[in-house]
Amino acid sequence: MLASRRVLRFADGHRAEQTPGELLMAEWLADLGVPVAAQIAVGRWIFDFVDLECAVVYEVDGRHHRRDPAQADADAERDALVARAGLRVVRVSNSAPRRRSKPALARIAKARRLAPRLAVQVDPEVAAGFRAGFKAAGYRVPKWARRHR
């Protein structure tokens, strides 16, 4: 479940040039005291933000995520990968960070509260992909990702 060089390069580009919604989300998560790694590549996927303390992935979705059936299918596949890794996913609209949306804030808080600090029943292949993704992006591998080797 390791990312290809092409996906890693793509993630590096996304990290350098995040969308306005992603930049606002990073700022919002920092204001909330949530430590995250940005644009982590796992397999063929790039995750917008991965919590460094809790087993949670945060995705900032534009309109096409709701309107395009193919994108919705791809999101469902990504969410299944996240679940296999023992993580929770929180999806927010592109505008939620700008508006400091209370429903989105509640979903973030709930996911962090319910997410294990150490992931349980992690698929070893997916966990290895997350560890490699953190290392490739220059982040220290969080405890929840180190536990299942």
C-alpha cells in the first residue's frame, strides 16, 4: 500500500500549493490545537490532513465531491481505506473553515474524542502505507501509526 513516486511528487506539490479551503482548514485546526500532517500519500490516495495525536483524517471537499457520482464513489473507496487503517474520517465543505462552521467543529471534536490514540485492528499493509507516507512527507510517524508493525 506504498505510494508510487508519482503520487509522492503530487503530494509534495499539493503540500506546497494547498487550496484556499485547505489553507483555512490548516489554520483552523492549528487554532483548535489539533496537530496535523498535510497531504499524506498512502497507496494511490493523498489525504488532506492526518491527525498526529488521534487516528483521524480530515478532508476538505469542494462541490464536486457532492455533485459528481464518480467522485462520491472515489470518496467512499478512500473512506473504506481509512476505516481499514483503523482511523475515522471527517469531511468538511470547502467553506466550513472560512465560516468556522459549528457543525463541522462538532464533527471534529466528536471524531477526536471517539478516535483511539492508538489505532486498533489496523490492516498491516495500510498501516505500512501511512507510516511510509508520513516519512516521505518529512513528518515523525505518530504513535497510533507505529503500534501495528
